[in-house]
Amino acid sequence: MSGLSDLPLEALVPVVGGLIASISWATSSLSTSRASRSVGAWATLAWVSIFGLVIATPLLLTDRLPGPADLPSLAWLAASAVFNVLGLLTLYASFRHGKVGLIAPITSTEGAIAAVIAIAFGAAVSGMVVVALAVTVAGVILTTVGEGVHLRDVLAGRGYLPLAVAAAVFFGLSLYTAGVVSGDVPLVWLSFTPRLAGVLLVAVPLLLMGRLGIPRRAIPFLLLAGAVEVLGIAAYGWGAAQGIAVAAVLASQVGLVVALVSHPMGERLSRRQWAGVLIAGAGVAAVTLLSV
């Protein structure tokens, strides 16, 4: 009788890598949601960037360093890093206004948004991708409707929904710009540049203003988030090297993982919201699978 033991190791690598990435990024969301509610979005981003940079820097030294020929790629990576910082900042701000179990499914549509951006810049698209994008949007709407979300608040930029949507868009832009050069640069650069941008753009200014304090109770959550952000990217790259489609689909299920974990932690979702999470996850998986 065949089973997982009969599969070659190469076939398991994308599965394991994608699952580790998804669990890592879900852990980061749960940790930073706790931290941002006590220290604020700016300080949370600053310390996650600092801890992440400390972890990623030794990894940078294990591969080749940039040279003059890499300048075009570095420009794309810089843009990706800035979008990533903006995404994290709006994500952490949204955690102060809404449930992480509802926010994560929205921000996990980043892959679908990256696909839309690619289409806008001329990438070929099939009818199945359009259908999958529509399914994703329907799932997000089903998840958020009735959760105290009013159109007037959305239009005025109030509440968690505009912030979560903005985070998803920024993450989508980050994925798209990183994807332009992902095959030309070492994987560790993709992990290092967002952490460096966070330190330079957020941590250093806060330090100069004397606002980089950190409560002792928040340190474990911020340190964990910084570590798993780096781990998630490394695990995804490891898995994608053997099978990008499988690794990408599994890694994209961050929203579902967060919803499952946050439920027993007290963030109860209704049956309708669970249906929305599952539909959005299926849509994101379909878009990812059809786009890789």
C-alpha cells in the first residue's frame, strides 16, 4: 500500500516548505497582533525589523554579496522592501481595531493582488484566474460583512477593514516587485532587504526621537515575530526550489491557519465567517496555482 513513505524526498520538500512558511507567517501575525496592541504599530514594526535583521544578517554572509551588475535588481528589491514595510505597518495598525482571525484572511490575498498587478502590466490571464479572483473577493466579503463594518466608515478610512485592505495591496506590490528579480538574486536578499528597510525607515527615526522603548512583556512576541518572518521566507524558498506550485499554495493559506489558531484563543468566528475564510483560502490557492 503506497503512502507518504513511498514518495521521493523531493516530492515532500515543497509540502514541508510551504507548511512551515504558512505556520511561520501565521505565528508572526498572532505575535504581532499581541504586541501592536500594547506598543503600537510603529514600535512593533521597528522591533520586528531589528530582530529580523539580526537573524538575517549572518545568513546574508553565507551567499554572494551584491556587485555592480546587481544594481537593477537591487532597485526592484528596494521597492519591494518599502512596500513590505508599508504593508506591515498598516497590518499592525489594523490589529488594534479588529480580530486577527478576520484580518489575516484579507491580507493573505496578497498573492491574488500580485496576480492582478501582473495582469494590469500586461501579463496573460486565463478565464480560470478571473473566476478564482472573483471567488477570493466573495470570500473576503463574506468574512467581513456584519462584523461592525459600515460603508461610511470604510469610505472615511475608519476601522480595521481599510487598513487590512491597504496592507494586502502593499504586500501584493511587494510580491510583484520581488518576483521581477526573484530568479536573479539569492533568496536571502529577499529576506534581508525588508528587514533593513524597516530598520532604516522606522527604527532609526524612532530611536532619534527617543520613542523606541519596549515593554518587557512585549519582547518575547516581537523576538518570535522577527525570527519566524525570516524562517517563513527561507522555508518557502527551500520548498519552491523543488515545486513552486505546491509550496506557493500551502504558504498562501496563512489566513486559514490564523483563523484556526485564533478561534480557541477567544476570537470566535461565526459559521458565515468561517465559510468566508474557507472560500477566500480556496480562491487564493486557485489563483496561486494558476499563476505559478
